[in-house]
Amino acid sequence: MALKVRKSKAPPAPPECPLTVCMALLGGAWTTNLVWMLSGGPRRFGELRRDIPRLSNKVLSARLRALEERGVVHREVMPTSPPSVEYQLTDLGRELIPVINSIVKVGLKLRDAA
């Protein structure tokens, strides 16, 4: 005898699910690492490369560009000679910090339970 299929009690997802949008951003390789590193304040490209040694220049550039396009990171050209560029989290980017901290806490529990 087949089991009766139950109707879902979850509310219908919006046309573009916000969870999917957020996870698509955070799911990119090295994205959470960059947000984590920028949570300490503005960083230059070379500093971020040193912060995350396994991250290539190409991927770092792509991630920073994507985060800037999504309004998570602000890029500022500094009036120095030679010019330098600093990256920092926007208000929206700073809202991701508690989320990442929560994921870290769960990750530690999962790791310790294994």
C-alpha cells in the first residue's frame, strides 16, 4: 500500500527566492572568506591576497567585482602616489557577518560531533 502524499505546509516561495539569491552570493568559492577578512576593516588587494594565500589573483578580482556589483563591498581608489584601492564592506555587507558567525558556530558543532 502506497503512503499518502502530504501537502506541504511551507509557505509558497517568492518568484525569486531570497534564500536562493543570498546563498548564490555566499556559495561562491572564497566569498565568505573575503567577507570575513573585510569584517575587520578596509583592506587592499595585496593584503587580501596575503590574508588568503591559496586564493589566486584572478579569482580574488572576480569575487571582489561580484561583491561590488551586488552592493556588498565598496571599492575606493585612494588618492596616493601611486594610486591604491581599498575594499570595505557596505552596510549590506556588514549584515552578512552575523550570518557567517552563525554558520561558523554550527560548523564547529558539526565538526566536533564527527
